[in-house]
Amino acid sequence: MTRRIVRTGIQLGVLLTLVLFTVVFLDNRYRVLPTSIHNHLPAHHPGFVVTDLTVVTCSSLNPFSSCTKDGEYWHRINKDLYLGKGYITKAYLLVERKRESDLKPHEEVIHDIKIGRIQPSAVDPLSKDERWESRPAGMWVKKSAKRTDESKIVTGVDVLFGADAADPRSNWAVQDISLFIDGGSDAPEPRLTVRKGPALKKVEKPIPRIRKDGKFKIMQAADLHLSTGLGKCRHALPEGTKCEADPRTLEFVERLLDDEKPDLVILSGDQVNGDTAPDAQSAIYKYSELFARHRIPYAGIFGNHDDEGNLDRAASMAIMDGLPYSLSTSGPGDVDGVGNYVVEVLGRGSTSHSALTLYMLDTHSYSPDEHQYHGYDWLKQSQIDWFRATSQSLKRKHKEYTHIHMDLAFIHIPLPEYRNPDGLKWVGNWTEPPTAPAYNSNFKDALVDEGIVLVSCGHDHVNDYCLPGLDKDKKKPALWMCYGGGAGFGGYGGYYGYHRRIRFFDFDMNEARITTWKRLEWGNTESKIDEQIIVDGGKVVVDM
């Protein structure tokens, strides 16, 4: 009887261990962390200083193993340094931070962080005021009790991934060398990014304005498809040449920023290639850093791939909303989607009147009713109602502009009318069938009713045409429907001789004229492709 009881107890113990292992393993593998954890990394809070760092590892096989450290001041950056490629092993950066008011008089804080195999030699070895100390993963921290110069004290630490990691935030700098973490050859390397000095309490959004000559230029960069790390090129031309997707995409964008000098950049969705972006923040920061470095305002909406990485739309927009030169914002909470908002471009000089209004709308992702409506989602009634109400509320103020005010819209997934049901003549490349929604929520009619002269989308990478749309009576063209054309090498495209491209819209407010064209990444890179006037005198112009 005693042996039976012992044997039964052992069996129950094994069963309990298996249950605990299953719960912990599945929880670690599939649990979605709260959005607040993704958005507000605890090492970045204003009023704090960093007093120590370490890296801890844990095993998914051990239910009692946790990547934490005792102590109320230790906080974990919730990014597995292996990005899930460590199989059973995970690793996290832990940051010890304290409020400056809680520091003891002679307590040391971190003044610098370096990565390397040998101790940095920048500090006098005989100095007692500061010294380098070794930490795991090749980290060296310079500690000192000096706190006279706030700009030299480390106040924030974060983790980004990839040899091309960049940080657009003020006072932040990415380390030149990655952490010594062996995540395998296909895992993007983890890099520390470090902030010195106080955090900015609020990032002021720039105000786009018509130039003194009455001109304004918009670059529409569609479907960048950036990854965590360098990314892999798809359908790159010319064939056989070495290609790293993200560097080549961003070099293309930067070249056109220098050549065309746009006043505003519109990102019309799929900036992030979700299935190759296990850390979407790293991908977002790469394009954001480029625009911030060039001091160009930009506004973005989401495509169907942006939220297929580790961040949902709300978390991604929370990051975008707080970055320098970003006009992106989530929009009203009672409207379907994330990123329904308005960008107003003010007139020249010091006027407060709007010259151009840009409506940014979230076209969502995949059909919520695949059985009845195969393919992609559609703009919802709450968005159409919001658009109409917003347009009506702005019309009176727009009449105060001394020239002709014009309205535009940007979306990711094309409208059903992009399929050209009226058989009108288009300008540009129609290389693939438009993957518009099967269900038509009639947003095109709302655009026409509210006087939108242009709507432009992305999504179909090898389409770049502009197509006129008729009014409700189908008597005359009422707006233009354009594609941006695929710009990124991380997404499909480039076959059949179709090279990556970017669309531009040039506004001459003196004549209420809109001219558009594309520029190619390879081949005929100096010329404007399919240049056409689409609006003149504030009216849609069509060569029928």
C-alpha cells in the first residue's frame, strides 16, 4: 500500500510538472503581450536615469526559469534578443533605472555604454571618478557618481535589430557593434540604442505649408515592405546583381528625396513587411530616421502587411505618432480602423488657411466575410460617415483661402472602381488585375460628392496607372484614381521589365494645377515617366 501511494504521488507530480510545462511553454510561445508593453518601454520614462544593465537568459523547457531579476528598479525590455530563433532559449536586456530624486548622494549612474571584447580605453585607469565595468553580451558600462552635466548621463536604453538599425528619436544613438548574442546566421543582430540627456516631453508636429512660389510637392512612397534586418530582395532587376532589400529600397527613396526635394511624403501602406519583421519597431525606425534626417514631414497609413509582425496597428501608430517629422495619428476611436485622419497643408506665408486637405484612411486588411466576399476588406460605413462629416465641417473654412482649395485622399487597397467598369482610358502600367475588395461600400461616390479631385493607393505593386472616375450620372470625369507603384524590394515586383518606382504630385496653387509623374529605381532613372496634368483650374482634366 505504501509503495502504491508513493508511486501514485510520483505520477501526480510528473503529471503536474507536464501541465505546468505545457502552460508555460504555450504561454511563452503564443501569448500576445499587452499593447502597453510594446509601446511604452519602461527604460524610457522621463525623469529617470540608468544605473545598471545586464542580460539574462531563460529556458522554455523549465517552468521555473524566468528572464527577470529581483529588485524594484530592474525592468525588462520585452524583446527576445534571439527574436524567437533561440529554440528553447530566450534572452532579454534588463535595465536598472531610478528617479534622479531617489538617488543617494554618491550613487553611481551610467555615463556611457560600449560593446566590445576588451575594456574601452577612453578612461584614465587611475581615475577614481569613473570606470568601465563589464556586463554580459559584450557590454561595458562607464559608471560614475558625477551628475553635474545631465547631457552626459544615460537616461534610456532600447533594443533594435539588424546591421542597418537606425533611431530617429532625439538624443538617441545606435551602437556600432551588436550585442554578443549568437542567434544564428538568419537572425537579425540585436543592437543597443542609447539616449543621453533628458527626454523630450513632446515632439512638435511640423506644419506643411505651400512654398513662397506657390508650389508644393508630394512624394507617394508605396509598399516599402521593410524588414527587421536587411531583408531579402524579390524580383530585383537587373537579375543576378547583389541585392539587400531594405538598404536598396531606402537608397532609392533617399536619392529621390535629394533629386525631387518633396515638401511632404505620403506612405500609403505596407511600410513593414510583416512576416519578415519580428521587430516592427526596427523597420518603422529605418524609414522614420531617413525622413527625420532630411527634415521632411511624412504621414502614413497602414496596409494589409503592416500588422503581421509583432505589433498591431494601434501599437505601430503609437510609435509613429511620437516620432520627429511624423504627421501620422490614429484618428477618432469610434471610427473603424486605425489611421483615419486629415493633413492640412496651409497656404503660403503666415496664413492659417488651408490650401490642400489630405484625407488619410485605413482600408484594413483581409475580407471579414471570405465566403461571400473573397479577397480584401473595404472601407466601412463609419469611415464614410466620418469622411463626409469632416469634409462638410471644413468647407466653410476652406472658402477663406484666397486661391482655389483642393482636396485629396490616400488609401492602401484600391477601390472597386479601379477595375475600370466604364472602360475609360488610363495612363501608366496596368500589369496585374486590381485586387480591390469584392464588396463595394461606395466610397468613390462619397469622394465625388465631397469634391475630392484625386485618390491614390498602393497595394498592387506592378500597377502604376492613373484612371479617371465618372460622376454618379456617368456624364463627366469627376476625379482621378491613381496607383503609387511598388517602391520596396522586400515585396513582389520588378518582373516583366517593371522596375520599382515612386509617384510624385506637383501642386501649382497659382493655377490650381496638379501634375503627376513617376521616377524609376533602375533603368531610365533620370526621366519623369508618364507625366500628365490631372487637375487644372481646380477641375479634373481628362484627355478622352
